[in-house]
Amino acid sequence: MSPHAKYHTGMTLIELMVTLAIAIILIVVGIPSFRFTIQQRQIDALVSDLLSDLTLARMEALRRGTKVRVCAQIDALTAGALPSCNDPATPVSYRTGWQVVYAAAATSDQMLSHHEVQATTGITSTSTFASTNGITFNSVGLLSGRTGTIAFCMPDSAGGVLQRTVVVNLQGRVRSTTFAHADSCGG
């Protein structure tokens, strides 16, 4: 080994700048994908929670022998008060939350379950159920009224929406779809 040979340890400034540039490019490319994944998981959680509460409503209707309904919440829960369900003047959106109620007396509903959704950016919801009734199961667990869907959507990169839908049939069975592309939410 010659006395003039030196061992270099560490990195040069150029190597450090190239490494940082590559890391920044990977972060910039990965962040939109990460946001998309977070929104998908938020929709998955909403759908799962709604399926659970719809199943609860159906089972409670059978157990209690009375009508039980799931309705979109239109105002916040305050100090033990029952939030309003489905004001006919307000469009139905299960995006803000819902509740499971049954008629315990002729004048008031009793809440079985309440689900308030945290604010989520970019997620919308539509429903084909009548706004004044919510989703009602009769005393034998069948759906009162017509079948319907509730769609949870988020914008996709192609200008449309990516949606997951909860479907309730006349027999009272509930199911969800996988993510699908659509032109508009509920479409």
C-alpha cells in the first residue's frame, strides 16, 4: 500500500444531495397514494360500522317484536338529548352519523345505538331510502318499505368517484359491495 493512498469514509456532498433528491421524489410520489389509502380505510370503517348497526337493528326488531329503525343523524348529540332523525327538509347523509332507535312509547323513540362520524375530508354519502323513515325493520326482521342503498364515496384520479355501497333487501339482509368506480356518488 502506498503512503499516499487514503481511505475515505462517509459521503461527499454530491452523494448526499443525490440521496436527498431521490428521497424527496419518493415522498412526493407516495403522499397522494397514502392519502387515498387512508380515505379507503375510513370508508371501510364507515361501511363496517353501518353494517353492524343495521344487523343490530334487525336483531332488536326480532327480539323486541317492534319496529326498529336506523336513521341518518342531522344534528349533534348534546347532553343526553336524542338527536333528530331525518328532517324531511334536510338531505339524508349517513356521512355525519346515524342512530338505531325503537318506539318505546307512542311519543318518543329510545336510542339503542348511536354512531357519530368524525369529520372526513373528501368522503360523501348518498342514500336511496326515504328521508323521513330511515331504514326500518318490522317485528319479524323484514324491511319496511322498499329496498335501498347507502353509498360512501371519494373522488378518484379519473374525475369520477370510487364508492362502496351498503345494500338492504326486502328480507332485511344487509351486505356491502367492494370498491367500484362510478360517474357520481350513488350512480
